[in-house]
Amino acid sequence: MLEQFRKAAKKSTNTSNYQFWRHDNKPIELWSNKVVFEKINYVHNNPVEEGIVFRAEEYLDSSARDYAGIKGNVDNIIIVR
């Protein structure tokens, strides 16, 4: 997993010395349920986009498992529409 982070950091123009945070402060306002679910789906699909898993719920430490009805490793609150 750490190697995946290293590769991502090398591709990014806003990281140096393998730091994994943004250098700016641009919060995203979650002003509607649509935007909230858009961001949740974005986070859940990151391991899929990186080729770590085929489906988001396969990533063991993701709340995507809970949204799919599978008990996950992460204690969380599921947001319902």
C-alpha cells in the first residue's frame, strides 16, 4: 500500500518529499444530499480507480462495505437518503 502512495505522490505536482496533503485550503461546501453522496462515492471509488480492488466494497477498510450491506472493519455512520 505504501508503494501505491509513493507512486501517487510522484505524479502529483502539489506534493514534495512524499507528503500526502494539499498545500492549499479549499474546503468543499456540502450543501445538499446530492453533493454529500457525490463525495462519499468519490472516496469509496478511489481504491477502484487505483486498481487496488475491482469493486469498492472489496476494500477491507472502506465504509463502502457497510453501504453494500457487508460488515466492514470501520465503525461509521451510514447516511441514508
